[in-house]
Amino acid sequence: MTNNLPKATASDGKKKGYKRHFSNYLLDKSLQLRYIGFVTILSLIISGSLGYLIYRHENHASQRLLEQIESLKKPPRNDKEIQYTEDSVGPIRKSAIEGNKRRDRKLVLTMLGVGVGLIVVLSLYLLIMTHKVAGPLYKVTMYFDKMRAQRLGDTWPLRKGDMLKDFYDDFKHTHDAIRERHQADNEAIGKFLEACEAAGVSREGELGHRLDELETHHTERDEALS
Amino acid sequence: MGGPKNKGYKRSWKNLLLNKRYQLRFTLFMVIMSGVLMAALGWWVMSAAAESTSIGVDAIRDKRECVPPPKPYQDMQPTKSGIDLNTNELDHRKKQTEPGGKIDEVKVDMKIMPPKRKIPGADDKKADKKAGDKKPDDKKADDKKAGDKKAGDKKAGDKKADDTKSGDKTADDKKADDTKSGDKTADGDKANSPDGDKADDDDESGFDNGDIADDEAYRKWKASRKSQDVKVVLDVKVHPDFAKKAIAFYACRLERAQAIAGVRGGQTTILLALIAVGLFLMLGLTLYGLKMTHRVAGPLFKVQLYFAKMRDEKYDKVWNLRKHDQLVEFYEHFKGAHEGVVKMQQADIDQLKEIIEVADKHELASKSPELAATLEELKQILARKEASLDQ
């Protein structure tokens, strides 16, 4: 997961709404490229092997056609057949060879075009599709990093069309539960500090030092939970 | 995991589908995409194969033209029994000398002219006309007349010819038929022809009105008709190389049919191979897709188990992922988050421990009931937090 991506705009004054950028589509390289690579290579293998079969059949048909043209030069077997000379067969053969070459070239180009088009379209589609998985994971990763820094801020819902919604909801419930619990605990500490102040507990000596530390902790935790 | 003998967790096929929505979506996409690709390209392959097969079949047919053997031909050789066919108006309506003819097509038309008899009171011209004094070759006229006359000698001749045509009958049967027909014809003569009437009258009354010599000749002729027998021998002549050429022809036809079947069989083989490969591919992809996505869903599932524990304030030790699992980096981030929460918990515990210790030392609880209550609450929180880390 890369961390050099734009941060969530939740705190921005003017909320423009997050726009997906093409450069941000590849969030989890190993996850996304693995799947894209697998499907693309699989498609290439299928297209390649079937394309080879098509080419072989076409080529075979062309060869047979040439053989038939060549057989015109053979002496006639009966009165119905006509004896063709090299002069008459030559142009037919030349035309057939050129036609076959043209057809074979067209076929190869068509197959290449279809193959490349397929790969491009498939890769783009898979990039978007895997992004819908990598996106929520990336978002959760950002929250994880905040939690690591002992910060339990607000969480925001996923974007429309994102996948792993169940997982994200589960994470959100967990995050909110931990946050609420810490907030409750922090409130209890706050109440204790208020009670100490109300009771006129001295802030000097060891007790005072501990109370100062607890107050600092309470303030920091408040900030972390806001 | 928790048993006395920790054998290590083994992946089970039952647990392969952890995140249905994600796993099925990705797997089905792969499977359907492959299926569509296979079907589209397979159709293209089959079109090319059909074209190739068609050209191949044409080439085989062209290359292996089988020369048919010479056809056996029949030569009809009429022979006679009791009648000289060369002189007695045996008409071959069709003498089959062409090769390949059938015996059924051979028709023999006999026209046997009875000896002339004089009928008193009738002029020669009329007699000639009525007795059928015709040329033997005048077949059409005969046929026409035969239809008009319904009787007469010609009819007897036709009958005989028909008998001959039937071919299947034995000589005895034929004779019997001839005899029958002769009788019948005689009756017909009696009934229809004026001459016949006369003859009948003669027979019945015993009175002879005509020339006795002529009658005698006529009777002889009638008697001779009964014993007439015509045989047609169909002599089938065969080309000397017929057997050899026939064998070569059928062997060539068989070889050609086999070659064509081989070419067409190739097309069927391609179709079956495509279907088999397609099905195998889709099945394999389904299994592989599920396994592949399971390696993503597995870590997510594991993280979700830890989420549940964290919600219940249980901060277990986070174990590493299994070998080959994906989202290792993501999992490391989770571990960091878990660690952060544990640190928060630990910091709270440290703070609470210290303040409670100092508060107890200075007997803060005695200073006010409110203070005592909040201190008690802090003690409970501390106990709860300590418990959360003692898993």
C-alpha cells in the first residue's frame, strides 16, 4: 500500500467531493496486478491458441486451394475435363496466392487487433474492478495508520460502487466501539479530575504531579478521540 | 489452534468461500469472460474448420475421381421352337444391344400371318384387309388395328409376345398359356370376325361353305399355333477387365469415402476438443478463482475475527498470516493499528494505576463522596483494561 496519496478531504472547508484519478487506480499493486495479470494472460492463452487454430485452418484451406489449382495442369482424365497449360494456370495461381496472402494477412491483423483490444479493454476493466476492492482496503489502511498513532477520529462511509462493504462496516463498528469506550473512560477521568478540584485537593507534591500528568493524558486523549 | 496438539491450521475446502460477494464476483467474471471468449473464438475456429473441410472434401473428390467399370451389356439372341423366326415375322421391337439394358425392356412382337384362305363371296381385297394381310414391320398399324379389331390372328401373336415378355414362366407354363390364349383367340375370332363367325358356324353345323383345302390349311395353321414356342435368350457379355475394374472402382470409392470421413471427422474432433477444453477451463478457473480470491478473503476474514475481539475489548496477540496469503502489507497495517490500540490501553492502565495508587496513599476517597465514587469508577476501568490485555 502506498501512502503518498491525497488525504481524505473530510476536514476541508469546501467539500468538492472526491474524484477518482486515473493515477490513483493502482492502489494495491500486488493485489491488482496479480489479478489483472492472471486474467489477461489467461485471455491471451485462449485467444492465442484458438487464433492459431483459426490461422492453421485458413492456411490449410489456402494450401488445398493451391493444390487444386496445380492439379489443373495434369492431363485430363476424361473427355469432360480440359487440359490447362502453364500459361493459363499461371495467372490463376498467382491471383490465388496473392488472394491467400492478403486473406492470411488480414486474418492475422484482425486477430492481433482483437487480441490487443481485448487486452487493453480487459486490463482497464479489471483495473477499475480491482480498484473497487483496493479502494476500501486503502481507506481502512489509512485508518489503521491513525490507530497506530493512537488517534481514533471519525470514520467516513465508502464511496458508491466500492466493494468489501461488509468488511468496511465491520471495521467501522469496531473503530467506533473502541472510540466510544475510550471516550467514556476519558470522561470518567475528567470527572475524577473535576471532583479533585471540587474537593480542593492540593496540586503540590507527588499527588499534584500525578494529577497534572493525568490531566495532560486526559487532554491528549480528548484530542485523539475528536 | 487451541488443542493440546497443535498440528497447524489446514485450509479446508468448506471454508474456501469466506467472502461470497467478493469471491464469486471475481471468479464469475473470470469464468464468464473465458466462456464468452472461448465461445466466440470457438465459433470462428469452427467456421474456418468448416471452410477448410469443404475445400478438403472438394480436393479429395477432385483428386480421387473413381473410374467406373465398363457396364455389362446384353445381347438378345432370339431362337425359335417350331417356327422359323427369320422368315416368320418375328419383330424385335427393341433389340437390346446397348450396354446396361435390362431384360424387362426387351419386347418381342410376333406377327404370324395365317395362310390365305378364300372365303366364298368375299373379294380378295376385302379378305386381305380383314385377315390382316400386313407387312410384318408395320408395327404401328398393327397396334392400332389390334385395338380396333379386338380379335384376329394378330391378337394371338400379341398374346404370345406378351407371354414371352413375362420371361419368368417356364416353358410348360408358357405352352399352357399359349394354348389357352390360342383357344381364347379362336373364340374371339368366332365372336368378332366375319370369317370367324363363319368358321364357327361351320364347326357347329358341320356344313362347310368354303374351300376345303383352305380350311385344311387354316386348321393346320391353328394347330401349329398351339405348339409354337418362342424363347428369347439374353446373352450377357461382360468386358474382360470388368471384375478388376469394378474392384478398383469400389476400392477407390471406399478410400475416397474414408478420406472424406477423415476430413469431416477432424472437424468433429475440433468441436469436441473445443467443448471439452472450454468446460475444463471453466471448471478449472472456478476452482482456481475461488482459491485465488480466498487468499485475499482469508486475511480479511482473519482481520474481522480480531475486529470482533477488539469490539469486546479483548486484545489478543495478533498472529501472522498463513503462507501464500495475500494482503500481507494490509495485515501489517492492521497489526500496527492493533498495537496502537493496545498502547492506548496500556497508557490508560499506567495512568490509572499511578493515580489510584497516589489517591489511596493520600486517602482522597475520604475527602468527598463524589471523589470516592469517581475513584471507584477509575478502579473498575483499570480492572477492565487490565483484563483486556491478560488474554
